Amino acid sequence: MTHVLKGAALALLVSSSALMANDSVTEAIKNPAQWAIQTGDYANTRYSTLDQINRSNVGDMRVAWTFSTGVLRGHEGSPLVIGDIMYVHTPFPNNLFALDLNNDGKILWRYQPQQDPNVIAVMCCDTVNRGVSYADGMVFLSQADTTVVALDAKTGEVKWSTKVGDAAIGETLTATTMPVKDKLMVGVSGGEYGVRGRMTALNIKDGSVAWKAYSTGPDDEMLMDPEKTTTLGKPVGKDSSLKSWEGDQWKIGGGSVWGWFAYDPALNLMYYGTGNPSTWNPSQRPGDNRWSMTIFARDADTGMARWVYQMTPHDEWDYDGVNEMILTDQDFNGAPRKLLTHMDRNGFGYTLDRETGELLLAKKFDPAVNWATEVVMDPASDQYGRPQVVAQYSTQQNGEDTNTTGVCPSALGTKDQQPSAFSPRTNLVYVPTNHVCMDYEPFRVAYTAGQPYVGATLSMYPAPNSHGGMGNFIAWDNLKGEIRWSLPEQFSVWSGALATAGDVVFYGTLEGYLKAVDAETGKELYRFKTPSGIIGNVMTYEHGGKQYVGVLSGVGGWAGIGLAAGLTNPSEGLGAVGGYAALSDYTALGGQLTVFELPGERTAQAGTTATDATPAPAAAVPAATAAVPAAGGAASDPVAPAPGEAAGTAKEVGTVSPNEGAAKPSN
């Protein structure tokens, strides 16, 4: 791997503040001047207490500086900011840059892994990577080839590397990792290749495996206690997964873990969702296919499952359940509750008690959703917690080689992994959504390791009888299950949102616009066209007493796979190429970080950072082209109802061999 370090920059390393001295990610997150974790905090709120940029002045924002990543295709995730250093990642080949914020973004060091390019062929939906994580003075990078690398945050020196999967059978890494205490949580992608999904916890100190928990299979391999692990308040029972599969299908049954993770320090529980069962042809896998499509709550130390809830039993539409879990403490029906809010691909927004797994609310967050009428909320019913499938849209009931038409949402989901934001000032969740329907024809497919294991042909199109676009950006009331306001977009909103104490919410569009809207009303306050479509997540930080907003642009991901991979057949990209064919009229490939600011100079010495967080007044969260200010009013109406590798010392200019002084832990 090539490893270049600028010698003169060594004096300008990570800030020496007390926050960083204890090497605790928890403390790093508390400093609003930093963006220390991809999701903003352990609770996945993507909320910042910074308010220098606010609803009254955001229209004056301008470009402060830019950085080209040198890589094309889909740029998901966001940079991190720790002290005076920004860490910027790329899609494959997963390069990583450390930029000096005190010196106009000068490159302090770069890490360039050497990976087999054949891994690209087994990456489902573009060559994306959702960013690095930070803890204990190290930066952690997930490589596409399933290698997790720990790098010294100051120098870029490789501290250890561990391989957690096998790309030869279709296993890849696209998600970020999450440090929790002394462990690093790592998922795995590959549901379209029949991988067996799992969560792996690595020991942060050396990369060795602490525990591994599968999504399917025997109880002991899932780290599930038949009597103590519950689902909707009842023990799951013995062999809860095995009984829900035919034969050994669970061994290639999917349930991959490639979304976002959350953690509640008070409960010591980590939360995540599992993906679709394999194959996409439901007739080949009778049963509920547990525990794919499931929210897991696990003990962070042991990995044991505390509770589970399967949202879409026997998934027939590829509605992966991997989207983020947002943790808040709010009053629900007049009583304080520890809540978990999850906006699922299946089009239902769920609110649960995150301590017990009790289901409190499940409502559609797009009126176009038609595959199910409702989720049964009566605990006395044998259908409790289950969606009520509409026969017309059941690919199982319609059968193999039959084209089921008009299913809403499409396999993209009403929302894919692009993360929502929550503001405790408004008690609203801000959700980037897809407004897309599909035709779905399943067919029989045989499993071959390392080959696509899909078994369905799809076509996608905008939801009918609506505004004609393929996306909305909505404000969601997670206590009532209601859309507060909705902004129509021409294409899916594939960017992660950001909410701030300035009562502004930011998001990006596939055409490439960064937009800022009023958190209360949805009124558009600002927009700026970046060089390429935005599928990255908006972040913010403070440096030198000044607030900045940053976002990666680089069109791609599932929605932009046609542009990213040069595909033209409408059925390619699992149906997305045809659905998003018009996107090429609005943007092109790119790879750039754009950072925004308000006019004026910095007001503090470089290297200083803010330490005071503004308290949230409502819900508590646990532990340079000129821009045009937007005109127009709020969108007050919801969508119209519709049918141990220890490498040698870093060198000033040179190469660090991947095997130089290596001591690899076993996987």
C-alpha cells in the first residue's frame, strides 16, 4: 500500500485538547466542534448543537474550500473531524486522506490500500464506502475486500488489520464500523450473493475477534438465548431461526448487516438491522426466514441478543431492514420512554421501546405504500407485529415467472440506507425518501458461490398519481406516525440529512444540490449545485471559532448505478438503470468534498475548538460559484395520496509494506 506523509506537517497533528487525551469516542462525540462519528452520535440523531449557521443567515452561505478525492463513482458517508484534522475517504479503492484544517486542507498523510479489483464485480450496488470511524487515537477503515484496518490518527501508520470475510464468495464491506468501549463493530455486505449475514466485534487494541453473531442458523451461532432473548415480549424459543427455513437454505440465507449501528451506553445495548433473505425469489425459501429483516438489540460486551423484531417476515420484495435506529428519550402517550425510531425500506416508520423491544407505533411514511395495509398492533392477535400483505402485490402468491406490477415501494425502499436526522428542538425526524414503485418478476435461480443469487427481474418508475418525481424529503412525527411536511424531489433523495440547533436541516440531491430548509416549516432557504450528484451525508464542524458544513458529491450508489458503472440496459442495476435514466441529463461522475461557510473571518485562534453543547429543549438524546438563496414557501402538504498488523514507522515519502513487521491476528 502506498503511504505518503508530509514531514513538515507532523507538528500539526491532532489537537492536544483534554478531550482527545482520554482517547474516548464518547468524549469526542460530546464536542460539537468535531464530527467524531459518521452518525453524529451513538444515538444516530445526526443533530449538531452548533448554531452559528441558522435559519436567518444560511442563505448567505458560500463555498469555503473544496477537495478532489481523485476517485469517481458513488461517494457515500461523510468526512470525520477530530481536532484540527479532517479524514476524507473514497469509494473503491478506499483511499483515505488526513487533511490539515490549519493549513488550507493540506494533506498530512494518505493511505492507499492495494486491493484486488475483482472485488468490484461482487459489490451489489456500486463501489461505495460509508466512511471511517475513530477511537483511542486510531482511525478505522473498512475495505471492500473485507479487510478492516486501524491507522494511527496522527501519522497514518497501520496499527493492525483483520480480514472478516471472503470476497470470493461475495462478501464485501461497505458500511462504516462503530467503536463501542473496547470493541469495534463490523457488519458484512453480500445478500445478493447468498452470504450469511453477521455482526463481528473486534478488539480495538489488536483487531482480534471478540465475538461473532450470525443473523440466521442455530441459536448458539446467533448468540441468542431461547428463553431470555425476546420478540415482542415473548421468548423466541428454541431453534427460532432454523424452524423458519426449509432445509439448509439458512446457510445461504442473507440477512446481511450493511447499514448503520446505534448504541445506548446506559443500557449497554447496540442496535442494528439485518437485510433481505436470499434469494429474491420467495418461492425458493418458504417460511418467515428468521432473523432476516430484523431489528437486533445486543449486549455490546457479549453480543448476546436481548430482543429482536422482524419487520417483514418472508420478505418478497427485497426490503432490507438495515436502515438506522434513532435513539431518543421522549414522552410517548404521556409517559417517558426510551425510544427507538426506524424508518424501514418497507415504507413503515416504527417506534419501539428500545429497552424491551415493545412495538409502540408502525405507520406508513409515504401514502404510495401499497404492498401491505397495516401492521397489526393488537398484542392479543396472532398477527401482532406482522404486516398485512395485499395479495395483488404478493410476489409469493402470484408465483414464479409472473410479473407482479405496481408494487410500492420498489426494492429501493421508501428509504434506503441514506440516514435521517432528528432535532430535539422540533421533535421531528427528517427523512430522505424514495417515491418509487416497481414491477417484480421472480424466477428460479441456483446458488453458486461468488455469483449473483438474485432470482428476480425488476423495473422501476415514479409512484403514480403523485407529483411525478421519484423522491421526497419529509418531516416525520415519530410519536404520532404522521408526516408534518413533505418536499417533492425529481429524483430519490439519496443523501443523509443533518439537523442543527440553528433550526436548519440540510440534505443533498442526486442532481448535485446541497439544500438547506427550515426545520419547522420545510421552507427552502438555500441551494448550491455541487459538481456531481450527492449521495453523501451532510456533516458540520467548527474550526477557529467558525462553523462549517461539508458534503461529499460523487453520483452513484444503487440509484445512480447506471451513471457510475456505465450501464444502459433498463433492467440492469437490479432495475435502477431504467428508472433513473434521466439522471444523466443533470449530472456526471465526480468525486469532491465541498465545504461551506458564512462570510467573514475566523474569530478564534486556529486549533481551538468549542466545548459547550447547547442543551436540547425537548427530547433528550442519550448519552466559489455564488450560491442562490432559495425562494418559495413551505411544502405544507404531504405527498398526494396515491394507488495485528503492526506496520513500520511511517516514512516521509515512501511505501509501507503490508507485511512489514506484521503480526496478524487470526479471524
